[in-house]
Amino acid sequence: MEVSCFYSLSSPWAYFAGPRLYEIVRRHQAQLVLKPFDFQEIVPRTGGIPLRTRPEPRRSYHALELDRWRKHLGMPLNLVPKHYPQDGKPAGWNKPPGWMVIAAQERGLDAQRLSHALLRALWAEERDTADPAVRMAVANENGLPGKDLQKEEMSPKVQDLYRRYSEEAERLGVFGAPTFVLNGERFWGQDRLEFLDRALRAH
């Protein structure tokens, strides 16, 4: 069984989901394929509304939910991380961490560990994952070849996979991150992991 995880390496919800998602797929002996995609490009076309363009009541509720979930899960998270640009600029600032994860996955390395470490670096450790030096350091800290992976971020293979994952996300109607897909069925959000668990159990 293959589970696809479509997400951005800037999503706090993907950060929250990581440990439980990895435990679920291990328990069911499923194959997890991490699929970072071009969130800013695809999601507005599939019905998603970027946080910075939402009315203030929705933005403040988003912060409230983040606070609830960090307490519920016991996971550290800064509600306004230092290196998360509230205006979304420069455009594409969150793409390279996703490219590094794809590079690690293609090498057969522990991409799940790297993914969670990069998300934790951004959301809990006040580190700028848009900085190549930071990404290399995070990879190295987790036993992965940071310099090699950073060099592969712009390789034709990684860039082609990123485009393919983005096209697949649009085709499937992915409008938020993280979205898990099992046999074509979508499960949007880290609070839907229980339903993914049930679906895997039923197979």
C-alpha cells in the first residue's frame, strides 16, 4: 500500500503530522512517498486560500488552533516564527527544503527524518530553512549528507519530480497541506490521520 503525502515544507500542520503519520505507515507496513509540491502555485487553483489573504477572524483562529494543537501534542512551536515571512516574500522561499527532501528520498535515505527536522527547524528552532547553509546543517545533524543533498536540489531529476508532484496535486484536487492520498482518496489535514489509519486498516 502506498500513501502519498502532499505538503509544503512551510506547513505547521505538516510539522504536527509527521511523528503520527510515520508511526501509522510503519504499523501498517505501507510505503510513504513524500511529495513536496508548489503550494503557492497550485492551491489557489484548487480552492485553497493562503493564510495571508484570509480575513482577520480566520487568521486569528488559525493561531488559536496552532496553540491548541501544540499543547495537545506536546510539540514546541512558535506561533510567529522568526523566519516565516508573513507576506510570503520572496516568492518560492519554501521550495528548496522540499527539493532537499525529494533528493534524500530519491537516494533512499531517511527523508522522513529530514522532513521533520526541517519543519522543526523553521517552526520550533527559529532557523531559516530558506538558507542553504541551514539546510545542510540540519541534514548533517540528522546523519545525512547535507552538502550532497543541497547540490542535488536543482538537479533535473529533483526539479522534474517537484513539477510532477505539483501537477499530480492539482489533478487530485489537493487544496491544503498536508493532504494524504491512499488509492485516490484524499485525507486533508493532520487532524484526519485517524481516518487514514482506519482506511489502511481496512485494506
